[in-house]
Amino acid sequence: LSIIKKHSLMKKLITYSILVLCLFLSAISAQAQTYWNGGVDKEFAGTGTEADPYLITTAEELAGLAARVNNKEQKEDFAGQYFKLTNDLYLTDFTNTDTASWLEWKPIGMWTDDQKGPYEHYFDTCWFRGYFDGDNHTIHNIYMGTVGEIYIPDADDPLGSDIIDLTGSCQGFFGFVDQATIKNLNLQNAGITAANYYNGGLISNAYNSTITNCHVCKSTVVAAVESEVGGLIGLLKSSIVDSCSVEDIQVKGSSVGGLISYVDSASVVRNSHATGKAFVIKRAESGNYGGFGGGLAQHNAGLIENCYTDMEMQAIFAEDIAGFVASTGQNSIIRNCYAKGNVHGGQDCAGFVALNYGLIESCYSTGNVIIPGEYGHYSATFVTQVGLFSMYNGYVEVDMPGTCINCFGAGSCISTESGSPAYITYGFLHGVQSDDSRVINCSFNKDSIVYYDKFTLRTTGTRGYNKVQMQSQAFVDTLNMVAALYGLSTWEYRAGDYPVPTGVKANITDYLAGGSGTEGDPYLIETKKHLENLRDYVNLGETFKGKYIRQTADIALNAPRSQWGV
């Protein structure tokens, strides 16, 4: 760990903010509830097998599970053991105006530090490795409001003797899980504040785990200016998230994802969504650290499919803000997804992804991008930058191609200064780097752009259409034609609305006679219609570089001379 310095003022500000947010959440059912009394019951009914799981029936037993997992000496991780929640549980009574009486939840699985001296720290992690089935019950009113010192590297005091305080770091209902399964669990009215590192409403850090059918709603997760925050999960590493959501969520930090902050290269997120508001904060003097936000995730290095977001994105001294994901890594994939929320931010802001170094296919955005005038020339309706290329001393330093296929941005991109349009804003994208980057059949709503750079339009192959055209059957037909060539999802026409990807793979034989484009299995051309479709593919931006095409029959392009007429 870096040598760090205390910042008590920041701690007070963060603590105050969570108190205000928790008061906002206090409007729960007027019906009398039984709240957690602060006690701990470490004994559970059941034997912990799949057929006879440990039963969690009270808030005290739930606290007992946390206490047993967090015991540094015994370290009960419950690997291979099963738990089932049998009731809805209420933890903190937010209707009590005496906030000092609110009971704080400790994550199930924690990061600890045994401080032996000013410079001696012994860090350890308590993990949960079992199976937890919420049985579709809801845990209400989770409160986590005490933080330690906010940690900011101090270059002027590299050997400072301040004590490291991890209180409030890595916050979530679960803290650290590994090789765990968590399913069928709902959290509602959670008020969580955190110091730094990874934080989430449900889980702080998830390793090698599976999370299915879990939902967080009407909750807040707020963290310090140098922190990773996700409405559901902070860090997702070698794990699967399926059929999960956050709804009416408020998240705030320096690296923010509505659902998950960071999705690593071995993780999968599918059939999930996020709705609510995200606030991305970056200290003006913090250099390149932080200031990234996405409606679903701030960074994706893995696979995200069949997901959507409707998050209002707000940024303060921040950049790289997008309606879906702020940035993507090499070999990452986003497919069959869409974003609806508006984006308010600085430079490199976009309706879907800010910086794309992976593959985006069959996706769209409808939210508007609104940015200060001085940053207008870096933002676009769908993606700001595809690919990355740089050289140093005459040598290639970075070459990371990106790809966008069959996508569109239907929202507006407006750059303002004192309320008036200013600077250049872009249509589908701002720019393409790397010779191997590709942008194929991607478009934007040209009527929603005050001014767009026609040079970028010409050199990237993107196209501008009006709203009526983008909601037409002809637009859908073109999307489906391209989908067939690449084996992508078909699109569904919706009268008076934008089309949506169906998740059903298109069939190449609807447009060509067959084939996959390899030397052993070339694309086949048998009829005039197939040849016309080949022409249309090229005109849409497909170069067929490295692909093989075979004509299998004679084709008459024009009528016989006897039928020409006069």
C-alpha cells in the first residue's frame, strides 16, 4: 500500500452526506416492523447441506453469520456450505430521528489490518465462500455510515507516520466473496457510505463467484473522491452476474458504475439493468486518477450482453462519462445492449461508451449528451473514440484496435457555453485510431446534432439519418442484412420507435447463398440478388479483407438486348 495521510475534513463531509441520504431513504412503510436489536446469534437451524441448509430467520442470525465470517482467528468461510433466508428482515430504523442510534452493518467478509506500529501493518482478508439463497426475500434498511480516514497519496511525506485506518473501506452487504454463489436476494433502502477502494450495494469484491437474481433498489452508495463504486458490486473478478438489477439507485464516487464499477476480463454480465442517478467526482488536482463513470460499469474488460441502463450521469471535474460503460479493454465484448439515460460531463463523453478498445455489436443509445463548451470537440452521441494508437521515439508504443458493428446513437450531443451551442460536437463518434479498428454500419440522428464534423463522417463510414428514417422498416432491414454477414442479433421493427436487438442470430442465407468467408468455406454468390447484396455490404463499409467469395453460377445482370426497347 502507498504511504497515506489523514484527511479528517473529507471524512466529515462524506459522513454528513450519507446521513442526509439515509434520511431521504427513511420513508418506509408505516406498518410496524421488527428491527435488528444489534445482537448477534451465531447458531442456525439446519446442517449446512444443500438439502438441509442453515436457515437465517432473524436479523440477529444474519449478524451472527457476519460475525463468524469476520472472526480473524477462526476464519469460517463456509466453503461448500449452504444458507437460506426465510424471512424479510429490517436492520436499521431510519424513521428514528436520533441518527446516533442507527445500527451499523458490518460486511459479511472484511479486510482487516493489525497495526503493530507506525509503519507496521499486517493486512488480512476474511472471505465468504458459501452458498447464500435469499429465497426472494428482502433485507431492508442496511446502514453503513462510519468511515476512517480518506487516503490520498502524499508525495511530500512519503514516510509519513500516520496510522492507516481501513474503517469504511470495501463496503457492501457482503464484503469479500470467493467461489461463492449468491442468489434470489433483494436489498431495499440501503444507505452506504465508504472511504475508498471497491464498494457496492450488495458486494464489495466478488472473486470466482456467481450472482443471480439479486436486486438493489431505492438505495444509495456514496464513497470518497478516490474510490470505486457500483450500485450492486464494486469489483467483479472471474465471476458471473446474471438477471440482476439496481433500480432507483444513487451512486457517487470517482470511478462509478450504476451496476458494477469494474468488470474484469474473465467475468460475464448478462440479462441485467441499472436505473437511477450517478454522480462522478474527481478532485481538480488529482491528475489522471478517477473521474470515470458508466451507467452499467465504469470499465469492462469481459463480456456484457442483453443488458440496459437508464441512468442519469452527472460529472464534477470528471471526464470519460458514458450512458453505458466509460471504457472497454482489449478483447472485451458488449452485445445486444442499450442505454437511455442522459449524460452531463466533461471531455470524452458519449451516449453509450466513451473509450472503446474492444468489440461493440448490436447496441444503441437514445440519451442526450450535454457538456461544457470547452470540451465539445471530444464528445459524441454513441462513442468518442474507437481504438488507441501511439508512438514514442519512432516506435509503436500502443496499438489497441476497437470495433463497432451495427450500432446507432439516436440522442443529441450538445456542447454549451453560457447556454449557447459552441464548439464542434460529433455524430456517432469522435475519432478512430489504429489501422485495425473497424466501424461498420453505424449511424446517428443527424437532426439532433447542432454541428457535426463532416470530415469524421466521411473517414469513418458512419451515416447520419433523421428520426423518421431511423424508425423505418428500411433502417431495420439494413441492420438485419449486416447482422446476417457477421452472425449478429436480428433487430425488431417497432412502429414509431427505434428498433431493438432480439438476441436471435441472423441467417446469412437470407442474403447470400451461404458460407462463412474462409478459404475452405467461402461466401457463395448464385444470383443477381446475392451480387447486389455483396455490393451493398461493401457500400456499408465492409471491405471483406482476408475473406473468400466464390461465384457458383452464371448471372445475367441485364435483360436480353431484344427486350431493351427503343
